[in-house]
Amino acid sequence: MSTSSSPFRHQTCDQELTRRVGLSAAELDLIHRAIQCLEARYRVNGEALTSPEATRQYLKLRLDGSAYEVFACVLLDTRHQVLGYRELFRGTVDGASVHPREVVREVLAANACAVILAHNHPSGSTEPSQADLRITQRLRDALALIDVRVLDHLIIGQGEGTSLAERGLL
């Protein structure tokens, strides 16, 4: 864990951003500063991430540009205030294995009441695959057993990310 006070800072900036392909040190520093600005803007005084757009903007900086697929969760309390951001699984260029048991374990450890799921598509496409829809349903079912709501699942790629909740797929 990083020493930063933000719950989103779970890795050092260098570790987190080294996965980005072909960026200079100046570009990495710019991304780090942008993340800090967004955290300050969207989480002032413990505010919740209240819209898919706010969540999409934050997650885009975290997940876009990775050379491999990353699956993450934003853990939320009863008022949907952010408890933490966790990158749980890393895969290859075209997929990552997601294990519901590990997601449930992380949710319980954080005492979260709701989650926002997210992953990237290194190809740039933000269209949900059948595998994306299946894992979303499996996670919803698993988390429902412990009374945790899945509020959204965002897919990050080139351009705007896709919110399954906005598309009525959740």
C-alpha cells in the first residue's frame, strides 16, 4: 500500500504506471497529477461516485493504456462512498480469469455494501463480450448471497468507456 491517504492509492505511482506502454517519464508524471486532481474533484469531503460518468473518468485514467487486461473493483459503503479501489486480476492481451470467490473475499475484507466492477480491453473496444456479461452475472449472483449490490460494470478502452448499467445490461 502506498502512504497516500486516498483509498485508491494501493500501489506506488511507479508500479501502477509502468504497465502503460510507450509513455515518457513526463507523461507518467502528468497522468499521476491528473489522477490526484480527479480524486480531489470527485471525492471532496467523502462524496460518493454518483454517476457512471464520474466513475468512468476516474477508471479511464487507471485502466486505459494497459498492455494486458485488468479486472478491478471500486468498493463502496452503504451511502455509496468509496472505501477503496482494488485491481484484483491481471490477464493477457485478450482476457483475464476472474474468480468470484476472490471478489467476495475482498468485498468482505473491506466491509463493502456495494461494488462497481471494472475492467479494460487492451484492444480499445469497449463493447461487452458474452464472457463479460457472464462474469458480471456470476459476480452479481455471488455478491447477492452476502447482500452486496453490484451497481455497475464499466469497460474501459479507447474513447468513452461502456457502462453496463447505462445500457440496461445489469
